[in-house]
Amino acid sequence: MGWIQYILINVVETCLRMLPIPIRTGLIVLGNPGRNSPVILTCNFHLTVARVKWALRGIDAYLLVANSRGINVWCAATGGLFTNHDVISVLKTSGVEDLVDHRQVILPQLAATGIERKYVRKKTGWIVQWGPVDIKDLPAYLPRRKKTPAMRQVSFPAEQRFEMAVAWAFPISLVAGLILLPLWREGILPAVLLTWGLALIIFMAFPLYQRWLNPRSERIGFVLFDFGRGGVQLILLAGILLGLFAVAKYTGNFSGLFFARWGIMSTLVVLVLSLDLMGSTPLYKSGLHADRFLKVSLDTDKCKGAAFCEQVCPRNCYDVDHHRHLATQPRAHLCVQCGACIVQCPFDALYFESPDGATIAPEIIRKFKLNLMGKRLVKTVGRG
Ligand code: SF4
Ligand code: SF4
């Protein structure tokens, strides 16, 4: 793949990022791998596979593509769509077992919310190693298979914020343009500019207001299609419509077309302003997820200091005291309740605790994943 093709894939698929874009699962041979070459596994979201292949240019390796329903690693694993079964299936059916002498497979760290290391090993004999959060760090990680704290921790740098702004603005402006086409052609360009401008401002200015975002606040539920907590969007929309009514009364223009045009424009502004910013990055829990009020608790009697929690936590909440063989959570306030540490702890020493003291056991976190609306799915294929 050349530069131009790679840039084109990135541009087109960033615009379409909200859609699943699956590619064929199975084995991809990179370079001239031998019997001790690394085996790297990723999801079957086309853009992710293209980026992994790009990052591994010049490196001899086997790349396994597992079924994640065409969705990126974080969303698919967290939502129960990239599962133990998918990893086991590609390990067993791709033919990779005949090509290498070892049984170590590198998985993306962000898959740790959905793929259980212990279970995969029990079923296949393969040892899962958690690779870096960012694909770009793969070449630096591979030689020693050691992650620095920076390789374990998610961030939301400018290029990712720009990418998410495009990912939201493109579909919203497209739909708005199509709706306005029969009603108000001259309104299409302002609507598109408004959508892109607002989305870019919201995402690029993120570092300026980040410290005021409190994921544990009820009021942060100001997100797309969520009119639940306080109905903030409804109030905003009602205020705008009231303003329109006042303008109509003042100008004497009470036509349906006037209300349709400006009603669509106002709805657009409200929708863009209520983007689920926190659902756009693993840095924060989505505002739709009630799980953001949970806290991860540690049973010190069960903890053996195995440090799997430290290896998979995307917020670097853990330190492990290797003398006392005990995990500590000095940065617990950064937790995004992803559950990865709970899923991976081989001794079930971690669990969620709700503000009213109720506990959610590791088995529940492993079995039942969150859907897009933040509800735990009753049925899951998580245990393969
Ligand atoms: S909490 Fe679990 S994974 Fe973390 S150090 Fe203790 S035993 Fe290991
Ligand atoms: S401490 Fe929180 S953020 Fe870190 S892995 Fe556990 S649940 Fe996820």
C-alpha cells in the first residue's frame, strides 16, 4: 500500500467512521516471517487493519484478523461484539499454529474489556500479550514486548480529536443536507458550515474545558438522543422554537415552510452541541452509561500482585507493589469504569461497587457487556 492509497483510506473511512466496515477475517502475512516471528491479532474494522499494516511496514510478522463485526477494537470489545470466541476461532482456523513454534499472540490492549486472557489460554494454549494502546507504538513495543506507562495509557491528541470531529460532522451534515434539499436549497451550505464549525470547535477546544467535565455528574448526560436526565436538549429546543414563534409573530410569517426550515436548523445545532463527547474517546465514560458512577474495589486478601490490572488499564490507575505482591490504585480517580482490570484479574480480586454499596461480581462484567445506550446486554457471546 502506497502513501496515496493510505491517505485516501484514512480520509474516506474517517468520514464513514460511524459505520462498521468489515474485511475478511483470517491470516495476513507481512514480509517474510519465520517460525519465531510475532503473531499480532486485531479486529476486522478495515481502517484499523490498514493502520496496523502501515505501522508494521518492514516488519516480518503474522497478522490475524478476527471478527469484530467490522467495528473498531474498543467499541466492539466493550459492547460484546469482539469476543473470546472470535479470538479463539481465528487462532484455531487460520493455520497460524502450523507456521510458528511459539504460542504467544499480541492483542490490542483496548480489547481487554471483552477478551479474557485466561479463557483464551485455557481453550487454545495461546498466551495473550497485551500490546500498546496506540497502533503507532507497535514497532517500538515488539522487540522487548514491554510497554512503557505511556504505551498503556489512552490520550486524546489533536489528530484524534480532529478525526472524531470529522467522523461526527460528515454524517450529520449529509443527513441535514438531504433533509433540506427539497425545502431550502440556500440553507444547505450554512447548515453544513454550521455543523462542521461547531463539531471542530467542540473537539479541538477539548483541552480548554476538559477539567470541568465531571463524568460522575448527573448533569453530564447532555448527549445525542438522550433526553432523560433533566431533558436539557428538549428545554433548549423548546426555547429555540419559542424564539422562532416570536420572530414569526413579529414578521407576520406563520408559514409551515418557515417553521420547517428554522426548526431543522435549530435541531441541527442542538444535536451537534449535544454530541456524546465522552463517548468519542476512551478517556471518559460515555455520558449515556450509568456505569460511570461505579467504583472499582480491590479485595486485598485475593490479590496476588499478578499485575494484569496494571497491564490493561487504559488510564494507568494501578501500581503494583512487587514486594508485597499487592495492587494499589493511586490514580483511581481517573477510572473510566471500562472493566478491563476486573475481566483480566485471574484471582477475581477486583469488582465494581455502586454508590449505594451494591457489588457487581467479575462474572457479570465478563458475561454481560454494555450496549450503545449503556445497558448491560442480557445475552452475550462473550465466553465463546
Ligand atoms: S488485582 Fe488481580 S490482576 Fe491486579 S495485581 Fe491483584 S491479582 Fe493481579
Ligand atoms: S481501573 Fe477503571 S479504567 Fe482502569 S481498567 Fe479498571 S475499570 Fe478500566
